[in-house]
Amino acid sequence: MSKGKNQHVVTHDGSWAVRGAGNSKVTKIVDTQQEAIQIAKQIAQNQESEMLIHGKNGQIRERNSYGNDSYPPEG
């Protein structure tokens, strides 16, 4: 179970934003998705939570876990 709020990378009025799960306001608005991913990744790592990257259509296209993963990859 993650310790902090999952971080979502989402579109926001023609830009990209980072939004904590359940928050009505965005944490940060930036010009590119890559910038938003870097910010969300840093927050997720600090909070030991997940980062979910949404595409322009709103669908989740990628997710990364930075906490104690209940389903770690087999290797």
C-alpha cells in the first residue's frame, strides 16, 4: 500500500499538470508532458506512491510504483 497520494500526469487547458489523487486543484502546471512526468516522479518517489501518466484522451497509458509494490515484477 502506498504511503502518499498517487500522482497523476494529466492534460490541463492545453498544457500538462500534476495532480495528487483526490485533489481538486493541480499541484503544478507545465508546458510539456515530459516536465510533468519528472515532477510527478519526484513527488511519487518522495511519498512512496504511484505515478500515473494519462494520455491526451485521458486514458492511463503508463503507471510506475515507487513504494512497496504489492505486485512486484517477477524476474
